[in-house]
Amino acid sequence: MTESPINAPPFSPGPENELLKFRVPEVEDIEVVLIRLEDGRIVARTAEELEAEEGQSGE
């Protein structure tokens, strides 16, 4: 007879189940744009970063 999920023992996450864990002291919603560069890499840029890059390339 198998245990039902209701009667199963509680799950206790161990170090092997925590791939990435960090604390964020303050959360701010920021919109980002994903861009594929000429070399094939994909990077994320904020609107401010895009404006700064456009200003540098226009000089």
C-alpha cells in the first residue's frame, strides 16, 4: 500500500535542493529588454542603459 500525498512526511529541503538562494533587501520593478548582440550573446538592458548606449554610439 502506498502513502497518499496527504499522509506523506513533510518535505524538508536540503542543500542539494537549493541551487540558488539569496536575499533581496529591497525589490524594485524594472523593465528590461533582451537584445541579441552581433556575436550571438543575449543580454538584458534597462531603458536607461539603452539610452546611454545610443548616446555613445551616436557620437
